[in-house]
Amino acid sequence: MQDCVLALQWKAAMDLLITDTVIVTGDAERRILEHAAILVRGGRIAAIGESAALEAAHPDVPRMAGRGLAVFPGFINAHTHTALTVLRATVEDWDGDAGYGYMSPVSYEMSAEERAIMVQLGAQ
């Protein structure tokens, strides 16, 4: 359980600059920004703007290349199975029966403690 707490503390303090990506802002104008960057400081969105400008202004921040990806700041996935947090990003591109053929059997193999930790991580 201590490892779970440490992971949550790290996540809350995360700094990251996602560069050269498409950002769907969700603002009143419904802007979609291309070749943009999003700066996260302390686990919160600190800036959104042109990738080159944010890269120059924040050379100290760890980076993630976002080319070919889209970022939806503030988007909340209201339909989630938090016990399956461990499987995030493992089946999104699969065709067929990923949910019942892979994900559900994995969830039944987890112990009650493992499921509790996954739910806590997924709720953050």
C-alpha cells in the first residue's frame, strides 16, 4: 500500500511538457491547436501554446513528444473501470473482444488488495 501512496504523491507533483501535439481546448471558441504544447507543473495545467515558444521558455521541464497524438485538457472520462487501471493503454487499438476476452479475465485474477490499489490509482 505504501507504494500506491508514493505513486499518487509523484503524480500530484508531476511536471511535464507535451510538445508538437494537437490540443482540443474545449474552450468557448472550441479551438483546436496544431503544433502546440501543454505545460503541466505540479500536476496542473500551467500553459498551453505554440510548441516552440513553450519549449524555449521551459527548458528544464521533462518532455513527451506528442506528434501524432491529441491532448484533451480537462476532459473527464466518466465511464471508467478503475479496477482495470493496470490495463490502460494496452487494448485501445485492438479489434474484437478485448473487453471480455482479455480485460475481464485479468480483473478476476487480481487479489482484493490489488483491485483496491488499482481503484485508488484510477480515482486520482
